[in-house]
Amino acid sequence: MSDNREVNSIQNNPDPNYWRSFEELYRNEKTLKARHHEFAEGVTDDFDPNENLSGISRRKFLALLGASAALAGVACSDYRDKGEIVPYNVKPEEIILGRPNFYASTCTACANSCGILIKTREGRPIKVDGNPEHPVNQGKICAKGQANILNLYDPERLQQPLKKSSTGFDNIEWKKADSDIIASLSMAGSKEIAIVTHTITSPTFLKVLEDFKAKFPTTKIYSYELFNSSARNSAWTKCYGSGNFPLIKWNEAKVILALESDFLGVEGNRVENSRMFAEGRDVNSKSFNRLYVIESSMTLTGMNADYRMRLKPEAQFAFVMSLINELNRKGAISASIASNYSLDEFVKKNNLDKERVNHLLNDLIANKGKAIIHAGDLMPENVHIAVNILNELLGNKNLYRTDSASVNLLNLSSLDEVKELTDKMRNNQVAVVIHLDCNPVYHFPNDLNYKELLTKVPTVVTLTERMNETAQFSSYILPLNHNFESWGDSKTRTGVISLQQPVIAPLHNTRQKESILLTWISTSPDTYTETLYHDFLMKNWETNIYPTLKSRIEFKQLWFGALHDGFALTNEAGQNFSSINLTGLNLTETKFNSEAMTLVLRESYQVGDGRFANNGWLQELPHPVSKITWDNYAAISHNTAKALDVQNDDLVEVSVGDRKLTLPVFIQAGNADNTITIELGYGREFSGIVASGVGFNANTLLSSKPEFSQWVYTNATIIKAGGKYPLASTQEHHAFDNPRIQDLHLKRHIIQEGTVALYEKKSDFIQEHRPKELESVYTPFQYNEMKWGMAIDLNKCLGCGDCIVACNVENNVPVVGKDQVLKSREMQWLRIDRYYSGSPDDPRVSMQPMLCQHCDQAPCENVCPVVATTHSPDGLNQMVYNRCVGTRYCSNNCPYKVRRFNFFNFRDHFRDGYQESSILTLMFNPEVTVRSRGVMEKCTFCVQRIEEARSEAARKGIPIKGTDVKTACQEACPTNAIHFGDINGKDSEFYKYRNHELGYYVLEELNVRPNVTYIAKLRNIHTEEL
Amino acid sequence: MHIDYSQEAPAIAGRLTISQIEELVARPLDTKPDRKYFIALSISGSLLLLGAICLGISFYYGIGLWGNNQPVGWAVPIVNFVFWVGIGHAGTLISAILFLLRQKWRTGIARFAEAMTIFAVICAGIFPIIHTGRPWLAGYLIPYPNQHSLWVNFTSPLLWDVFAVSTYFTVSLVFWYIGLIPDFATLRDRTTSKLKKTIYSIFSLGWRHSSRHWQHYEKAYMLLAGFATPLVLSVHTIVSFDFAVSILPGWHTTIFPPYFVAGAIFSGFAMVVTVLVFVRKIFNLENIITLDHLEKMNKVILATGMMVGYAYGMEFFIAWYSGVQAEQFVFINRAFGPYAWAYWIMVSCNVIFPQLFWFRKFRRSIPVMFVIVILVNVGMWFERFVITVTSLHRDFLPSSWAYYKPTFFDMGILLGSFGLFFTLVILFTKSLPVVSISEVKAVADGAQPTHRGGHHE
């Protein structure tokens, strides 16, 4: 049809203005047809296999020739077998390929037992978040809990039971190991069987231990924690008759006085504390608590203080007593116990800021019943007692939570009890020592000689996930399941029991510790089945826990409901506190010499007590204060450093008595003079490629007979040792007295801050400094529909770094190692900038999470020569990894320097290609490309989550909303400082923050138009001016 | 001292006859290379090998072997690139602009300077490719039609670089070759070796020294000179855009194009003097590359050095005048921050030492000028280092600052580029006439018609 039409139209046209031949000029029909068909007849025939081969056209022949050559080429080429892809024969219920499943469980990374939600893809866990329904942590989980997933896939987990031989450790069958150990246990006779463990939080595990004790009556259980609340416990026992000290309503406190207490950093349930604390600092309700921190080392809590004062830890008792006396003198309370103390003298002697102390006094008086004084775990008993008295006298008991109280299933063993164990070991009275997932050789003070004494015990069994110092001295090493491969339950406070369920079958030939003990209790190695503990747990719940719950639904229903939710609520009574019993309280002061050096040993923010030392993500997580990674150090004040004549990175020798340690020094702004702070958890040995040789083992400075506190030693000395040791920090350290650099973050309006008083007077004071938006000669792109943006409330950001780890896990961010951090090549997409202003003694600290700002006029985009970084119509600045050639021009032109470059194949670069081991690849988020060497990368605003939400919305046939997407950092932030959503979604919560009167953009004057809004921090101080 | 300004000094000293000139220039091509030649070649070859090995290892493991880090995305490789592009500028200036300005003294040095241009651009051209994270994808920078409909980004100065440098290289090469044609013919006529004759015959394109040839040649040469002249300005202008178009304080400066061009001529002349000092001695060309020529070049060095110095000062002034804190900080930080050492090396080498050229005695003293031009070379390398690294290492957010240290591989590749350059120079001296025979003949005494035995007015 159409052919003819064209021929006709040509024929009808009398005057062709061009022609190629006379036939064409004279409109020969055949020629016209031929002209219309591009190829001559026969050339374009379809291939007909029935046709004779001789009838084949030239074109067909060439096609066949090419195809056969290609086939031959492919057939003969070296085909790399990438393994089989086998479809599910029977598809497991609930698994849809490409869609994640979530399971509620309980985190066992520390003794706080937060509820978690584990995201699995095709049966493998890839991400951990807080369980949003869990009453304690309410959807949030700390960095350690997030990074715990790396422990599951750690290539260095023990995969087989091991038995010590003359040459080392040999593989052994479970059955053989079990029967050997059962024999040893049975033959213990009157000798002790010692079980050493961390805090017991599981009621069912406690039941297992009781059964074990019943079976082997000489058993004694020693539970310990390197960092614990024992002093607080005993203080409460003395004051109120029960060691179950209360939880605190941080959210209701108007004034908080933290005495050497890092309740936002490492003490108690940090996630819960942070959330409740930040609830009390809300710009929308304009309610602000006031945080006073008096401490020796600069801590996470100290960084967030409205008023901070430096004080040596041993002076805290006198401070509280002086405070009591002064309040008594002012008539605010009536107490005669502290009449020997004078606050004025104390302030003078310890060089405290008089004005701040007066503010504190007035605030405590004005906020009776609405203030809380909190002493840290490191403080000895008498400080806690004095604090209890003061809280009681001020009526601050109101802020003790009565709805829920902490529960100790089994009290921790005291140092004396541990000493009894070592004495028995010395006297050959111990037949078997069982280490249940703990590391006493590393944790116990060296003067207990625990390591040496282990050799006197005939059978030492260590149950552990990975090799450690204790396992090295064991006859048997039994590999344990990871948290995510195990069943369990946990009760750390009244009102709730959490349940733990496995989300993946054991990756290796491992068992969970409860099953191992149950097998031994049965005295037959054949008892073991994979469901052994599962059955026991269920039975224990049915017989012991279910009745106490007084539930009206039947057990099975409750059980599966609780498994689904991750916890079961119990209606236990809360806690009530009688009046304090003042008689017989020990209120004598430990005398000390204020000129002597005090050593403070603290828990590491990153690796805890060393349990997480083999976790690269945590090792590389910058210290929240110093921003140092991969090391611990001796933090001292700049005055002390001057006196010692040392600089950052200089090696010093710290000694307490005859215990010595050489480690590098770090000059920490805000540290108390003559105080050395060292974090524990480093200097691990035999613990894998990542942990071994990282940092310094300061546990060697611990004493089993502490005079003041187990973690504070008042008789330390420090001398310059000579030599240097480079500390890898993600942020440069600048001299405080350099006028060119000082307060640059304020001069450049990177950090914009105000005070609550100023805000109340003039709520738009931030907007006054904001530059006007410049006119553009071009019409800017109109974002009429969806446009993604973020708002970060700096009032709530505490600088903990949980968001960094969450981002690492979500986005497959590699660990680069200390050498690369030293070269300033860390790969974290999100960093928390920390700025100091003021003097090095008394700095004001500002935190600022910094990530890609997804600028509307992104300077990175126009300089990329190959358009590898582009802008999406919904306002995202995108990276096209495949197109990127790695010129790094984008990074140079990024004013925020948030782009990260793969200088190496970082997964290969780490020692021994550790990160390329096949098991670690299971951990990757399949929705996020694993970047190769030479490619630029950066924060994507979790574009994979946006796309998932988009397809979900499309499936439902509704438009996507800003609230449909939560970024990984937002999800992780314990204080909900991060808000994400649609800039054009006018009725959303996010919109309020995006257009907040305290909102500003960083480097706004560059006119790059960022899409991350920062809500200026307000300090709750008594003046309008900072 | 009495100087007679009424008469131009002869471009060629020693009253050489035309055949003597030919003999002098062509002699190195007729003799076998001696021991010294091989020693020189082995030194430069070793450097080249060192660079090649460093580069090979960098390719294998990734450019993480270099010192580049998070704020300092560009460092020594880009410094080298700008440095070598700058070196190239002297050749084009001498051969094109001085030709158009009828500067006869250029004839003795033009050929060599042009050759150095080409070699320097070869050295320079390597760096933009190798400095990328994935050099095997360098083809992405070329706008070629493809099935993915992917196109390059014409707003990126790096892309302008691709065109600027490749154009520059092409034009320089053609210009150089055109100039060589009459000499190829001369060599063809002189040589007795069959092989050489064949090669020279091919490259001389049938040149017969006929008037017609000369007429066409002169016209073509002039056209190409006119064509190359804007390139002298444009190439380094575009290279400076790599920095000036960004928003980084210390880079984002409108003074960059002229400042870079002046700097390029400055460094290029210094490099030409560095090499010529040896060449005129070794090949007995003192009469063709005279002290007068060197003095004139030193004058250019003095002039451009002061332009560069002016730019240094003006940058500070504008930073202060702008009132932009970040801008002011960058310049203060350059002079007094962690890289102050580099800054003061730059200032002393580029601004202070060349001032000695105000004195005629120093301008005409070979040892003095040699020391100064070496310092200028060093100083100009540091100028690019200061611009590139000190601006990046401390930019807007103090939280992202970091110090940059080059590694062994950075330095190995830098030395390798010198190795490549000098290897090419050394090979050139033995394979092609280092001075344009035909042009020198044309400016020799008595070669041109004169009035009253004097020079043509």
C-alpha cells in the first residue's frame, strides 16, 4: 500500500529536482520501486530452514558465517564458572526474591539487650536496626549493634571445635570434645567447676546454669564485666536496701548535673538515655533542659554540656559534699552531714568557675524535684551515696522511673570472689574452668595471675566466637553461634522480656553456648540436636515464664506473637523507693594529692571492652571526641603536655605502682590537668587480622586491689618515653592559639549557634545572617513535584556516630585500615565534624554531621568531563559509577569535601584481601553497587530506598510521599536529629524543619543551594550571648 | 660603555659562510655518537625507566600509591602536567610570535625550542590520562557517537583541556615539520648513505629548493605561524581554566589566564636556556646560538618573571580586597601555613633570583644564567604545586583539611617525565638538525641584499 503511494507521489510530481539516472528522471516505475527498497531483492529474505542451502542469499550466508564463528568462539573460550545458580525447588515460605524480610530479635552486643529488627535478603542478614516496637530502645540501635553484622560474617570466626595439642590446636569432632569434657566434669569430684561469664541477662540461660549446677554441684558461677555499675549497686543497697538502682526520666529533667558520668556515651542504656535526653531539648516545643557536666576527661556527654567544668575524679566526693553544705547554708535543704565542707574553698582550691557554680546552685534550688544529679559508673561508692542523699534532699526522686526498673538476674561477682577463684586455682582446687563467651585473661587485672593459673587447671574450656587471649590458654576451644544464629531471651528490666531468634542457620560448624551446656548436663554427647536449646527455651517459657505473664491467650499464640514482636510485655510492678537510710553510710573522703597524676580508664566508644576489636567498621569509626581511629592513647590536657614537654603522637610511659604501659599521647582539649585518660578495649592479641596489634592494652594497668576505684588510680606517673607513634585521625588537629585558624567555623558561618535566651527574645536571629539568594541568568530547574531533602537538628545531634556505621552497613562502605586513614582516605560517606571554640582548657564543642548536600547547583556536576555525576529531577545528586573515570575534579570542587575516592580496590587492599573473602560478600547489601578502584562515591540519600519506595508506590498506584523513605542514618539516629523527606510536601513534619526559623545551610554564600538544612544549636545558658 | 644602536648586531657571529653553516649543523648527523652521548642517553633512559616502572606499579595497584588524599584530589601529576605544558610554550612563542615579529635572532634557537615544545607536550599529555582513577577508560573523554547516547560534558574545563592540548600538539608538530622540509632536502643532498637518503627523501617531500617551493613554503610557514600564535595564549589559558572555573578559593581567580601564560613563557624560556647552554657547547654552535641570543632570552625571562611576581602580589591584593574570608585565608595560609616552605621556594626562585638579570654581566655569564634558569625551573614547578596543593589542602570546611605528602611513586613519575623529555631531546640532537639550516643561512651576513654594505633597513 504505502509503497504504491510513494511511487505515485513521485510520479505525480512532474519536476523532480534531483535524480540519479535517466530512468529516475523519466520516472521508470521499476527504478522508483528499487529506489524505495533499500536492498535489492533476495538480500533481505528471511531465513527458511526448509529451503535448499544453495538458495541462500549472500546476506544469509554472511549472517550464518558470522553466527557460527561467534558460536565457535564462545564455545572454545575459557568460560569462567561462577558457580551454580539453582532455583528454589520448593520455595521457602515468605521468601520473595529481591524483597527483604525482617525478623525481630534481641541484640547481645552488650548487656543492655536492645530489641533489634534484622533485615534479611534471600535468607542472609544484611542490616540490623532497632526494633521500633521495643519499649526500651524504640527502633534505635547503637553503632556496636549495627556493626554486629560484620561479626557474623567475620572470616576469622572459629569454624570447628579445637583441642590443644603439643603443636597448637587441632580440629576435633564435637562428639569427641563433648565426651572428653563430660568426662572431666564428671570426674571433678569435690573440686570446683568454675564457670566464668559476662552478665547473665537471659532467664532461660540462668535456668540452664542452675540445671548445670544441680548436675555438677561443685559448680560456681563467676560473672564479670570490665565496666560495670557495681559501685552504684552497692551504694543503692546501702541507701535503699536494694541494688536495683532506678532508671531516670531524663526527658523530664530540667537540670541535669553529670558528675564524671558519660550517660550519653557508654554508661547504662546509651540509646535510651540519648533519646530521652534529646526529648528534653526540643526546638519545636521550645523546652530545653540544662546539662551541667563536671568531669576529668572530655566525654561525649561533656561535649554536649551547656556548662562544663573540669575536675579530677577524686575531688568529686568533696564537691558533692560542698554542694550539700552550701545548699544547706542557703536553706534549700537541711542536712548536717557535710558541715566540714565549704563550697567557696572547694571552688578556689580546684579552680572552678565561680559563676558557673553559682548558676548550678541556683538552678538546683529553683528546680527542686525537676533536676537530677548523676554520678558516673567509674566513681566509688561514697560519691554515689552522697549523690543519692543530695537527690533525695532536693526531692529529685521524682525523676526516678517507677514504671520500669533495671533487673539483675545474677549479681556480678566482686573482685574478692574472683580472687577466691584464683586462690583455689593456685591450690589446685579447680578441676574445670569454663569460659562462656568471655575473655578474662584479657580483662582481669594482671596481678591476679589468671593467665598463669589457668595452666594449673586440668581442663580449661573456652566457648567463643573467635580466637582470643583466653582461648589461647585453653584445652578446648568450642566455637559459638553468633547472635543472629542463636535462640535466647533476655530480661534486663521489669516489664519486658525480649526474645532472640536465629535468622540464618549456623554458617560454620558452631553451636550456641546454651546447647553445649545442655548437652553436658545430659552427660551424653548424642543428646545434641539443632533444636536442643530452642525446645528448652520454649519449654521454659511455657512452664516458668508464661504463668507469670498472666496472659489470657494460649501459650503457642503468645509465643509466636512474642517471637514476631521480639519481646513480651509483663505486667510487673515498678519500683518504689523508700526514704534513704542515713545511718551507717560511709561518707568519709579518700584523701588525695591534687598535684599527683590521676589515671582514668574508660570504656572505648568504638570497640567496647574489646569484644568488638575485630570489627573493622568499629575500629574505623572515629572517636566521637578526638576523631581518632584504630588506636587508643593517653589523653592529657595541654597544660600537662606542656609540663611534660610532649606533643601529639609522642610516646609516654604511664605507670601505676609497678604496672607500666608505653603509648602515644594525645592532647585533648577540655581534659583536667594532671589527669591521664586511657580507653580500654585495645591492644588485643590473637584476635584476628583486624584487631591484633591495634592500640595498646591498658588493662595491664588495672589492679585487683584498687584504692579508689577499679578504673581510677590516683597515684599514677607519666614520663616522656621518647619516640613517636602516629595516631590516625579523620580530622586535623589544630593549634588552639593560632589566630588564623581559631574559630574559623564561626567566622565562616559553618557553625551557627545561639542561646535559648536569645531565641526566646528573637526567634529569627539566625535568618539575619543568611545571605540573600542570588539571581541567576538562567531559569533554574523547577522542582514542581518530588524533591528530596534533609534537615539535621544540631540541638539533638550528640555526635555519637551511630549514623556513620548505619551508613557503612547500608551502603557497603569498605574499611580502609589505619594506613589509609593516616593518609586521609577514609571512605565513610557521612562524617561528624567536631569543632572547638574558646580556650583549650574550657572549649565549647560543636558537632555537625556532614554528608553530600545534594546541591541544586552542585559544583561537582559541571566539572566532570564525562557526566558521571548528574542531577535527578527529584533533586538528587547522583553518581554514575560505570561512567566515572576518576579525575577527582568533582571532589576538588566540592566545598564540603564529602566525596570519597577509591584510591585502591579497598576490599583487596586490606591485609590478606580480608574483605574479599567469599563469606564477607554475603554481607553486602545487594541493592547497592560495590564500587571498584578508581571510582568516586558519596552519599546517595539512600537512593536504593527511594527507588524501593517508588516501586512500592507504583505497585499500589499511589504517588510516592516524602515519609515513605527513611535513610539509614535517619533510622539509626538515637535522638531523631535527622529528618528526611519531600521539600515540596507542605504538610509533612520534615517541611517544618526544612523551613525552620533556626534553619541554615552550610556555606550558603556560595550559592550552591544545598538540600541539607541544619537547625542551629541553642545553648541553654543564662546569657543571650555565647 | 659605548653601544652603537644604529646598527643591529649580526644574528650570526663569526662571519660563517653558508657552507660552513651547513657543515656545522649537519655534522652531528654524519658522525657516529660518541661515548658521552651514550652516557647521557643512559642517564635519561634510566630516569625514563624508573618512571615507567613507577607508572606500571601504579597501574597495577591503583593510584593510592601516590600521596593524593581526600581534600587533595589533584597533586603532583597535575602539577607535572601544568609544568610541562608551560615548558612547551617557549617553543611556540619563539617559532611563531617572534617569527611574525621578524626577530632574526630567533632563527638559531627556533628549531630546538620547537622540538622541546613537542617533547614537553608529549610529557604533559601523559599526565591527564594517568592521573585518573581508571586510565583505561580515558576514551570516555573523547566525544564519540555511541549506542549508549553518552556524551561528554562540554562545561567541564577538563574536556576543554583535551581539545586544547591535542590541538596544540598537532599544530606544533605540523609547524615543526614544515620548517624541517628544506633541511631534510639539504640533508638528502648531502648524505651518501642509501638508507638515510631514502628516509630524507621521503620526509623532504620532493623539495628541490626551487623559488616556487620557497614562495609556497614562506607563505605556508607564515600562515602556520599565525595559526600557532593564538595557541600560545589559548592553551595555557585553558589549562588555567581547570583551576579558575572551579569554586575553590585560590583557584577561582580571574587573573589566572594571563598569569599562567606569562608563567608558561617564563618557565619555557628557562628550560630552553637550560638545554641550549649545553647544546651550543657540545655541538660547537657558539656562533649560531650566540651569547646575544641567550641574553635576549634572559631578558624575556626577567620580564615574564616580573609579570609572574606581579601576579603573586595581585592575588594577595584581590584576596584582601574581596573581603571573602576563605579567599583571604588561602593566601595567608600559602605564605605562612604548613606549605610556607613551598611558597617561599616559589617566590625566591621566580621573583627574587631572576632580578640578577638586570645586570648585563649576569645576563651574559653562562654559569650565572644556568643557575638562575635551573632555579626558575624549580620555582615554576613549585608555583604549580603551590596553586594546586595549598588551595586544596585547606579549603572551606576546616574539618576536611589534611596535609599532603608526595610519595616515592609521585617523585618517580616526575623524574620519569624528565627522563622522557631528555631522552627525546638527546635522540633529537643526533637525528635531526638542531638548528634550522635554511633559516640560519638566510640571516647570515651577506645572505640578504643590503645597502652600502650595511644591514637592510
